[in-house]
Amino acid sequence: MKILVTGAAGFIGYHTSKKLIQNGHEVVGLDNINDYYDINLKYGRLNDLGIERKQAKKFNFITVSKIFPNPFKFIRMDLLHSNALKDLFINEKFDVVCHLAAQAGVRYSLENPEAYVDSNIVGFLNILECCRHNKIKHLVYASSSSVYGLNKKIPFEVSDNVDQPISLYAATKKSNELMAHTYSHLYGFSTTGLRFFTVYGPWGRPDMAMFLFTEAIIKGNPIMVFNNGNMERDFTYIDDIVEGVVKVIETPLKIRSIKKDTYKIYNIGNNKSVKLMDFIKAIEKSLGIKAKKEMQPMQSGDVVKTWANVDELIKDYKYSPGTPIKKGVDSFIDWYKKYYKFK
Ligand SMILES: NC(=O)c1ccc[n+]([C@@H]2O[C@H](COP(=O)([O-])OP(=O)(O)OC[C@H]3O[C@@H](n4cnc5c(N)ncnc54)[C@H](O)[C@@H]3O)[C@@H](O)[C@H]2O)c1
């Protein structure tokens, strides 16, 4: 299959591209390499895929991987450059689009709402339009557990009401689902939205808890523990997420439980909730350092507990998440120490 992966220099996009390449697909990675967080990490991920920084820097220029010469190419492109995007689709003729590029993060959406509307709404529309005009068979895109807002019903099910998002980030993700539904209905191509639940692991995002806690503990700085630690998350290890995303891409669409449906949403998580304090304990244990904790009140836009019901993904795709928190945390810490040369 020929697959476009957007957000390929990002955390999930990098891992997904790598797995798809290893599975023998021809992959084109796209990313604008924005500076929402340390760009060195983005170039580092690309370098691991055989794309040199000097080449990756150039806008709208296709670079072929030095490690995976045939199947992997990278292009630095902004989703907002609709003409360049159209040309890419016409020239490359993709079978499937895996759309992971977005302005991520709940807290940053309080400071810079425009970035969310630009990348997540206008950018998503540009992807939909390209899929529509280039006969893309399947668009797989990232939604988020944040669409559940203050949902009290545990675990979260796709059939739960998600009409009350509590951050602009969540509102853009819910909008993506609505826009995908409209395009599937109007133009008949299949769309699958995956609601990711707190993903962590090697090459993870520096704005997320796993990374922030590890960095602070190593430097001897206090960690900010929101809602006095009274939070729970369905922490999902990156390999489990990638396994699910790749299964959704590779499996013929006809296996879906609702055979005729071209539009579908799934939760993709670990299927259990872990207490934030237990997560912190796992990091402390792996590092062998006790954290200095600074208890903070709840932040606006944040939710107390998330927990994914993933039964449908198990039924339709034999999804089987299983990485225990200790193993996942240890792999992150191993990577972190190697990457930042910390003994
Ligand atoms: N990591 C999680 O826990 C999590 C949870 C829920 C949903 N998600 C969603 O999964 C997807 C991937 O998340 P991630 O954690 O890998 O984030 P990430 O920030 O590491 O990756 C996103 C990538 O998209 C790129 N990008 C952003 N705007 C762009 C634009 N306009 N044009 C081109 N590229 C652009 C960024 O440069 C970045 O490299 C996102 O859609 C995110 O909202 C992630």
C-alpha cells in the first residue's frame, strides 16, 4: 500500500511510519516541523528514519530515506498550503491517508487558540478535500479522549454523548469527527477516527506528564501535581497504539461490524485507568530518585479521569493492548537516559 502519514516528525507519526515501513508499505511522511516543542526531537525522529536534517529543513522538497530507500520519503509541508498539498496528492497517488498532524495539547489551547483552528480545522479540511478529489480509499485520523469532556460514565464508550467539550483542543477534535462524517456521507470514502488515550513511550512529547516528570525529577526540580494528585488516566504505551493504528490501516474495511458503514470512530487506549500517583511512583522507581511534589489545583480544560472501553476495536481488529505501566515507564526512561546522555 502507498500511505501518506501526516505528522511524521511527531511522536505517534514517527512510530507509526516506522512500523508501516517495516511492514513493507511505501510511506510518505509529511510534517511542517513547527516549534510547539523542541524541534531537535522532531529532527532526531526523522534522522532515525534515515532523513537528514539538512534535507528535511527544506519546504515542499521530497527527501528519500537513506535507511529505507524505496519505501520512505519525507516532505516538509504545512497543511495550510492547500495548493502544495493538492500537488502532493496528485503526484504521489496514495491508497490510504493516516492523518496524525495536529496542534496537540490541552493547556496550550488556552494560550494560542488560533493554532488549533488553523492546523486542526483548516488543515483537516484540506486533507478531506484532497482525499475527496484523489479517490483515497481510507482516511484514518487522530481524534482524542478529550472529546469526552467531563463525562462521568466510566469507562468511556464511543456511544457516550460528546457534545460538551471543555477545551478548544477537544472541540477541534470533535469537529474533525463531524467533518469526517460529512465527507464520508457525501463522497463515499471510508474514514476512521481513533480517539487516542494519553500515549507515552520513547521519543514522547516534551509537553506531556511522562516527559515533564522525568525531566524535573532528574534535574532535582519539583513536579507539578494537578488536582492534588487525584487524577487517573488510561495511559497507553506507544507500541499498543501503533499496533492498533496499523491494524486499522492494513485490515480490509469489509470486516467492520457495521458492514456498510464508511464512517467509524473507535477508542484506542489501554482499557484501564492508572492513578497519577502510581504513575509517578513507577517513574521514581525506574529512576531511583524520589520526586519533589508541588501539589496544584485542577487546571481549566483538564479532566479528572479517563478510561477507554476498547471492545469494538478488539472485536473488529483483534486489538490487544497489554503493555504494563512498569514496562512502558522503564522503556521510556531507558530511551530518555540514552537520548539525553544521562547516567
Ligand atoms: N499523544 C497523545 O497522548 C495524544 C492523545 C490524543 C490525541 N492525540 C493526537 O494524535 C496526533 C499525534 O499526536 P502526537 O502526540 O504525535 O503529537 P506531536 O505534536 O508530536 O505530532 C504532531 C505533528 O504534527 C505536526 N503539525 C502540526 N501542525 C501541522 C501543520 N499545520 N502542517 C503540518 N504538520 C503539522 C507537528 O509539527 C508535529 O510534528 C495528534 O492529532 C494529536 O492531537 C495524541
